[in-house]
Amino acid sequence: MLSIEDRFAIQDLYARYCACMDTGDIKGWAGSWTEDGVFDSFQYHDGRAKIEEYGWGFMQRLLQKKWTNGQHWNNNLIVEGGGDTASALCYLMVIGKMRDSGEMKIVIQGWYADELEKENGQWKFKARRVAFDTPSPAVIPKRA
């Protein structure tokens, strides 16, 4: 079972992940993963260096989006584990300001399924998969 301290540290990981991405701190964002971490997004990225490269490309692609000022929101976090590993599920929402109207809209919705690991005493993503549909019950982490 995870300690209260571990649960708070994991919540902090999720918040920093979003804040780093939204403020353009791609090094900080990529630092959310273990050195050998995996990000399974629109493409598969293995290793922190490749994940960081994807992040810089993502920032460039944002310039072509119909929205700006995106803010990532992770919520409904379920996390289970013990020791130095955990599994998690959370919902994803990105809110953006539409370039043509200035209206705020939900521009992305989906969920993340995560494997977490402590690396040098800090919780990191070992593997993170993102999907843009409704999750199945099979992805909900089970209580030990």
C-alpha cells in the first residue's frame, strides 16, 4: 500500500507534468519520466531523450492548432501500488482559447494509463499511454 507521502508525491508528479507542458518547460516535462520511460501517444517514444524530442515537436505543432493558451488537466486519479511501483489511471482534458472567437473550449479529452516508479527517490512515469475515448474497466488499477 502507498503511504500518504507517496500519494502526495504522485499527485505532485501529475500536476508538474501539466504545468511544465503548458508553460513550455519541455526539459521539466520530460523529466517526469524515468530514464528508460515510455510515452505511447500518437506515436511510441521510448527513453527520456526521445520523449523530450517529442515534446519540442509538440510545442511547434501547437502553432498550427485552432486554439491557444492550452491548459492540461488531469483528474479522477486512481493510483494503486506499494514500495517503489504503482499503476494509475486519470482522465485528461485540455482547455484552449479558440483563435477565431476567443471562446474557451475543451479541445482534447481522454485518459492516461500509467505505470509509475520511484527513481532516485522521486516518482516518475515508467510508462504512460494516452487514449481519446472512454476507458474500459480493464484499465482501472486494482487494489492490492
